[in-house]
Amino acid sequence: MLCCSIRDDGGGFDSSQARPSRKGLGLIAMQERVTAIGGTLRIESRLGQGTEVAIRLPLEGDHANSHRTRG
């Protein structure tokens, strides 16, 4: 398992108010990509307290879509 997290101390956001957007890749696309290779994505954010994005990805596995990520 590969675990990675990114945390900032920025303005944060209310995740219940997050909406899909046409700008950038967005949170939905991140979730779809991580799920497609058998991983999990966790996003924690609070207004005024920053945001943390954490992913867990299998290193090896028999997930149906994992072969698409290899060249």
C-alpha cells in the first residue's frame, strides 16, 4: 500500500458545499481516478483551518482497471 497526504494551512472550505466545476480537474475527477486503480481518497477541510488530501493506493493487485495505469 502506498499512502500519501498533502496538507495546507490555507483558508479551507466547507466540503458539504463543494460542487463539481468546469474549472480544473476537481474533486470528483480525483476520486474517480483513485478509485479506478483500487485506491481510496479522503479529503478533510475546515473553513479557516486548511485542507488535507490523503490517498491510499495498492502497490500490486488484481484490480480490474490497474493494468491501464502501466505502460
